[in-house]
Amino acid sequence: MTIKKHVKLGLSALALSVSLNAMAAEDPIKVGILHSLSGTMAISETVLKDTVEMLIEKQNAEGGVLGRQLEAVVVDPASNWPLFAEKARELLAKEEVDVIFGNWTSVSRKSVLPVVEELNGLLFYPVQYEGEESSENVFYTGAAPNQQAIPAVNYLMNEIGVERWVLAGTDYVYPRTTNKILETYLMDMGVAKEDIMINYTPFGHSDWQNIVSDIKSFGSAGKKTAVVSTINGDANVPFYRELGNQGISASDIPVVAFSVGEQELSGIDTGPLVGHLAAWNYFMSVDSDANYDFIDQWVAHTGDEEAVTNDPMEAHYIGFNMYVEAVKKAGTTDVDAVKDAIIGVSVPNLTGGYAAMMPNHHITKPVLIGEIQDNGQFSVVWETPSTVAGDAWSDYLPGSRDLIADWRKPLFCGTFNTVTGKCGASAGQMAAEEAE
């Protein structure tokens, strides 16, 4: 072969390589959105789908990531927990998305967990939850119990003088586990078992007359009583309406909610609810430049001057920006490279500070207690002096207090037992066993 032919073949190979690299650079980064757009959870989850789409649009307008545009791939798991797993598999195996932002309820997340671990996907989960989990494939940008439930109870106990406790929740894993933690914590703090009332109702529950009557009766024993609510979805609307119907005001029996924010309040008359509380890590009323910019962006995106923002939206804002920074840091969307790169990444939150991704795949967050106002917003009445790092495993459950999670090598484990020195089953394996 002549030198001329060698040069020609070499140039052809180089041109092909450049062409393939250009094509790869032009391929979009596919972002899966796994939120219920119908069914009982649509009241809370639809805006989260819209939030991710807004963040993608903004990132694309800024040039994308690594020279690539981002493309949303939206599915509707329809508040159907097994369907979440099917849709997650569709996103990862068929659509070949690079990352998923999704889920609200813990039962939906646990449905998805084995799939995400099996197919080595990335899931950013934006909602407060019960803890007791850490997966190498999941990043928990909502609050763990030590970032919401425990501080809320401390506020009620220390600032309001609550002595009797109603733990009211929807009947699934998040309320049951959170209330198990709270019951243990309250009893450790000296609360008698007879001063704790626990009640569960199904998703979409609408007839609250008898339950609210029981709460009213429980609160008439001469001790200051409060409701700690882990009621989820559209059941909150008739619950709060019935509180008003029976004349239960915040000065009588305050309710602190963990799953009621600005979005849920936008559907009801908040007049009778003024003074009731919610514990979150963000409120729309927070005074910060970052928050005002986010609200302006959201109003422009929706075309609705009355559009509200809420805590899980901020969690997606944080998670999305953490993902972008991790991809830039890794120089690739490769899942394993992003998992390694994201630990330690710090991005602005909307309250004026920063959120950092910890080795247990939970983030640092401030804790805020807000009081419902008659305009459907919250006035912050208490907050932590600094951010709090999320605990994957609770100190108040016997099977958990010896466990830690650390996804840095060489430990690289979500269930490391500090007593035995051994790593337990993965989060996906545990979720699959619980489902059997």
C-alpha cells in the first residue's frame, strides 16, 4: 500500500471519529420524569413534572450541559404503585434516559427501587420521607425525619407546650415508619402511651367527620394537644375542611403537617386554617433573591400570576442543579461517574444558603416551621440556625441506630452496621423483600 493510501485511510478514520464524536455531543441528555399526572397524587405531583420541564428549558437556554441539550421524557404512573416500577423500567430500558426525577410517596419509591438498582439508573427523589434507606442509585433531596418530623415535635413541645399527641397519617410506609419513630421519641421524652393517639386512613379518604370528632374528644382532656399530620394527597382537602366545620382552631388543637404546602392549600378556603402549621425546608414566602428569581421564573413558565411554589419544587431545583454540576465535574453522563462525582457537590438552595450532597446520598437542609396565613401562604415562625444533614437511619429505631450509609469507596455501603462491621442488603433488595 502506498503512503498516499495510508494517509487517505488515516484521514478517513479521523473524519469518522470526529463525525461520531460530533454526533455523540449532539445527542440530548435524556431526563426521565416519573410523576403522577392523574389519580389521588396528581394534586401534588403534576407541578413537580412542570418544575423539571422548566429547569430543563432554562438549562437548555444557557447552552445545555457539556455542549448537549436536555430532553424531557415524561410518563404518567397514575398514582398506581406497581405502575411506577413499569414506567421506571420503560424510562431506563426503552427510552434509555440518563437520569430520572420522580416519585412522591414512599410506596411508589420502593416500587421503583429494585428496577433502578437492577438497571443502574439514577433517581432524584424530592419529597420528605421516613428514612430507613440509602441506595447507591437514589439521591434523597427531600427531608429525612431528623430534618422535619423531630424538629417539628420539638417545636410543639418546647414552644407551644404540647402534652398530648395525635399522629394522623395515610396508611402506607412513610406515615407508619415516621410515626413509629415519633412514638418512640415521644416516649423517650417522657410522654405517656395514653397521651398518644395514632390513626391511619386510606389514600383519597374523604369522610373525616368521625375521626375529627375523635381528635376533638382526645384534645378535651385538659392537656395541650396537637395533631402531627402525615396525611398525603387530596385527602388533605376534606380533612382541613372538616377541622373548620367542627370549629377546631389552631389555638385549640394545632395541626403541624408534613405533606401540606402552598400547592395543597391553593384548593381550599384557608380562612379557618389560619395558625395551623407545616414543617418544611422551604416556603414560598422566604425572603431571598434566589427565591424571588425562582418564583418569577415559575410564574413566567406557567403564565399564571397566582402560581405557587412549594418545598418539593425546591428539592427538584436543588437535585437538578446538583445533577448538572456532577455531570460537568465528571465530564460525562455515565451513571457510575456521576455517582462518584456528586458526593460533596454544593449548590444554592432557595432560602439563601447552600445544599451539599452527603456521602449517604442525603443533603443538608434548613428546617422551617410555617404558620398558615389567610392568603394560603406560610409565615415562618421558627427555623434552625444552620442547615441539618439528613440521617438515612434513625437513632430512635432499634434496628437502625447502629447503621450508617457511606457511598464513598472503600466502604461503599448503604447499610453498614457499626457493631458487626458488616454491610447488609441493598435498599432495592430490602424493598423487594418487603413487597413479597
